[in-house]
Amino acid sequence: MKPAKPAKPAKTKKQTKGAEHKYDLRLYVAGQTPRSLQALSNLKKICEEHLAGQYRIQIIDLLKKPQLAAGDQILAIPTLVRAIPKPMRKIIGDLSNTERVLVGLDVRSSF
């Protein structure tokens, strides 16, 4: 009788970092304000629950790199930009309304 092969461990974020992601997200903030921190916290929670292993988040602090606001036409902060998949979509605010964020990311259709 052959010994059973050990199960392969699940991939961690670091192991999937080089993999292609289905969702490429950019969160534009202005420093460490409570609203910006809340938006980041809400975004991480939503992504872990609904997009596990399929996303990449890039945080862009406009206090450090204000020139980056022009590229995605950012008018308010915090703003979440879904760059991939196309077309680009934007969600403004602290991302506390999970349903609105999921519809905005096109993860869930609107009712």
C-alpha cells in the first residue's frame, strides 16, 4: 500500500503576487485621514470576502504624488478606481456600503 501524498498548502497572498489578477484596484487617498483609513479597511474586507485571490490593491496617496490624480481624473477622495477589467469604474467615498461597492466593481448586478 502506497503512503498518501500530503495535501498541498493553500497559496498565500505572497505566492499569488506574481499571478495575473482579475481585479486591479487603485484607492486614491490624501494622507492618513480617518475617512481614508476607513475606505482602505472596508476595501480590504470586501475584497477578502468577495474577491479572494483575484485582486490587487494599489494605494495612491495624493499628498505624496498629486500628479497621479490627473491620470484617472480624480476629483474627490477617497476614490476607488477599478482599472481592470475594463471599462474603468470609480466609486467615491469610504466604501462603507458593501452592496454599492460590489455593484460598482461589477461583482454583483444591481437589483
